[in-house]
Amino acid sequence: MAKKTLQKLELTWIGKGEEPKLEPRILIENPEYSYGDPNSPNMLIHGDNLLALKALEQDYAGKVKCIYIDPPYNTGSAFEHYDDNLEHSIWLNLMSIRLKVLRSLLKNDGLIWISIDDKEVHYLKILCDEIFGRDSYVSTVCVKMSTASGVKTSHRDKTIIKEKEFILCYSKNSSQIKLNPQYIPKLEWDNEFQYFLDKNNSDDVENWSVKRLKDILKLKNIPFDPSNSKFKDFVTLNASSIWRRAFIRNEYKELSQNNPDKIFVDTKGSNYYYRGRQMYFFSDRIHNCFTEDGYKDLPSFLLGDFWSDINTGKLFNEGGINFRNGKKPEFLVARIIEMSTVEGDLVFDSFLGSGTTAAVATKMKRNWIGIELGEHSKTLCIPRLKGVINNSDQGGISKAVNWQGGGGFKFYTLAPSLLKKDKFGNEIINPSYNADMLAAAMAKQEGFKYQPHESTYYKQGQSAEQDFIFTTTQFLTVEALDSIQDEMQPGETLLICCKSFQKECKGKFGNITIKKIPLMLLGRCEYGKEDYSLNIINMPSEAEFPELENEQDFVDDKMSVQELAEKSKKQEKNEQPGLFD
């Protein structure tokens, strides 16, 4: 009997499955653009967001609590020279590759929120089902972003005017979701709240009585007018006594009907019953709401998946920068962060745009990482974030969170590609890499964390407790290898990446592996490609890495392996500082 082929439901497009082999770059801080607290963990990264995502993946996998992205909506303007099928394929491929990396960054209880409009929302939903799993789908939020007015209504006889956008929400692990419910102030009065529970200054339910709310108000000379300030103050102060009837289907229904003048309380002491109905108190309608005036206890209703209350009318100058048709309201991003995180959690945005996510996360005391390829990383994001940090930005959510300034960020750029072609077309190590940069890059390439040991020169990176990496451009001799072996501790293993070595070195020690660079790297990644992505290290600034004329300058500028070994031994005797001091 022929074996059945397992079939699955999936979305296909031109180029699916042809993902590029991304080069894991290192990041270099540029202190000229960093600002505020020098110890801040916040990162503003200028560079292609896919290359940057790949670079971050090693160090930040499973560490991000909330991702919010506002990617290109594929309106057609970016793909005007392509036919429709190819246009959608390009967009889906762009999103697919990035979403796979973004999913790896999420914590198990993390959430990703993706803004999108109706042109691609349904394709994106199927794509996310495939990447995150259908069980990880949380919701599609509909956000009212505009009104059916103005110039757009000139086409009202040809189309239905668009007022909404969508936000898809997915989890990393559906069993670990923990949202912080949000409540929206509800200003109108519910006339069903007609009753008042008078406890008569007693804790004994036998002494309690039920009265009409209008009679209590009349005795206190307060008008039954929900717009009146005295009425508002009274119902807020007495919310736990004002109630309405609610239907029930339990043993207290018949019991309370048969005893019409008595109030019953359940065994938990949390629910009350009167004349066949449960007493639903107005205090259950009061919740802590995040408003433009701050966090306030107000009559409210639970927020669902339709958000019509976000004010988009003040958006033009929000953040002190002009980014027409590109900014999302701070209150929209703040709601997402408020629902998904607590103070100190890590928030991530790989399409940072004008910097809204970073600005809001700073004001809400969350840590953040933002990536932006365009020049707006310098012309929009940096000025906006400086305004937040020095407290000159009092727009957006500043009043709501009582923002007083503070915080900071470090500005990073992607290092150039590790390999480049020489004039003969051969792949060589990029001459702009010095010893520290090369060591960091090789550690990243091989899956090690770049962390130079304080005294042992050959321990430049570590992947496990006793597994190390050492990178050098020097010719490795048997004598140098013997010297390293003599220093290694029992159980330790070492990967040496070098330009060349004596043939007697290969396989001499079972705990030492030797690979040649750049030969070991060839075919591994798409080197030299800059338009799409890193292991994070706080490298010295670019200014400390002047570009060298050629590879020989790099080699001559550094010590031999034998000299390094001798220096390490002298260092143990405190005769001179270490190589990386």
C-alpha cells in the first residue's frame, strides 16, 4: 500500500523557502549619538532591520516580553514596477523572514503586536498562523484611526471610506499568556442602578436594609442628574452601596424569593442576594483607567478588541517631530505596552520609524531595543528621545504617567561585512577589522559569546563553561600550540581560528580544534550584502578603529601567538597589563 503524503494548509508565494543566509554581524557603539544615562540598557540601532535582527538573535533569544512593529503596509507605492503577484510575494517574503527571527526573541510569556491595514491583514494572519501556530493567535484588534470626512469622501460613490486599521496579536506560548486587562471610562449613567444598600452602621447583614437611590439623594438634597458634580461625587463615594438587580440561577434565587425582606450573603461573603436577584454593585464598574490625566479609578467598561477611544487628532506634532502619515499615537503604543508588560520588561521594535515605541517605553520605565534603517534614526528618533530624556517633551503620554525626564540609550551601527573581495575576486578578511573586532565577529560566527578573559589571552569567547574560542591572524606554530595546551585546565576545550598553521598542529591535541580563516567562512553566509542583518557586544567606538590600508598592516600591528603566550605568563606575575586592558 502506498504511503500517504502528509498534507498541510499553508500560504505559498513566489520565493517562499528561499531565505537568504544572513551574516551575523557585530554591533559597534557610536558614543557621539548615545545620550543620557551611560549605563542604560536601551539600544537604538541604525542599520538594516533583518541584519540587525540576526545579530541580536544570539544574545536576546527568549528575552523580549513585548514586540510591537508597524511594518510597511504594502500600499503599492513601494512596488509600483512589479506585477501584483510579485508585489505580494516580495512583501510576504519580507515579513516571513523577519517574523521567524522575531518569534525567537520572544519570552515564553511574550506577545507580538503587528499593525496592518486591510490590504494585507488576511494574508498576514495566515502567515502568522504558520510561523507562530494557530493556537498562539490571541486577537485581531480593530483601531479607529480616522473619520469618514474631508477629501477622502470625494470617492464615497465608488468605495466605503476606511476609518480603521488592525493590530494582530500572537503569543509565543498560548498557555503562558498573562494580559493586564484595560478599562475605558464610561461616562453615561446606567439607570438600572436604582437601589441603595443601607448597612445602618452595622456589620451584621440582619440589620441591613434596601432603599431607593432617588430617595437617598432627595434626603441629601442632591439632584438625580448624572451630569451634576454633586451626583458624581456621591455615587463615586458610595459605589459599594449603590446596586442594580442581576439574574441568577442558583439556590439563592428561591431562598431570597421566599424571604423578600431579607438580604442573603453567600458562604464566601462576596455575593449578596435580594428578592430572587443578585445585587450587582456600582463599585464593580469602577476600575483603574489609563487616561490622558493619569491613572484614575473611574466608572468604566472592560476593553475588548475594538479600540475607538484613541485620540488621533493631536498626532501631527506628537514627540516634537514631523512624520506625516507615519506616526502611531503614543496612547496606542502605551496601551499595548501596558497590557503586555510591567516596569523593567524588555520592549522591541524593528520598524522604529519616528521612535514612538522607544519614547513610550522610556516614559513607562520599560527597557527597549529599536531598529531603524533610514536616516530618521538620526533626524527623528534621536531628537525625539533626547526630548523625552531631558524632559522637554511633555506631549503624548507624559502627563498621564507624570513623566519628569530621565533614562538614556546607546546608539549602535552594524559593523561592515566580515569578508570582502580583493582586486582578484578572492574573499579576504575585511581590512577595517582590527584584532578585537575580528575576535568578536568570529565568536559570533561560531556561536560563542565574546567575553575576553581578564588574564588568559586565548580565552576570547565562551559557549559553555569550559568551551572557549581564540582568533588570531598569526601563523600558528607547534611551539605556540604546546604553550596553550600547557595552560589549559582539565576538561577545557578550545577552538582556534587562524590564517595558517604548521601541519604538525592539526590533530595534535584532542581538546583543541584548529580552523583556517577565511576558508572556514566561505559559503556560510551572504557576505558583503548590506540591504537586509548581529550578537551584541559593547565594542569600542568606530573612531577607535581607523581603517587600515591593507591586511598586512593589520598583521604587522599585532603580536605573534608566541609573544602573546609569553605576555600571558608575565601577566600572571603582575609584570605588565593584559592585552585587552
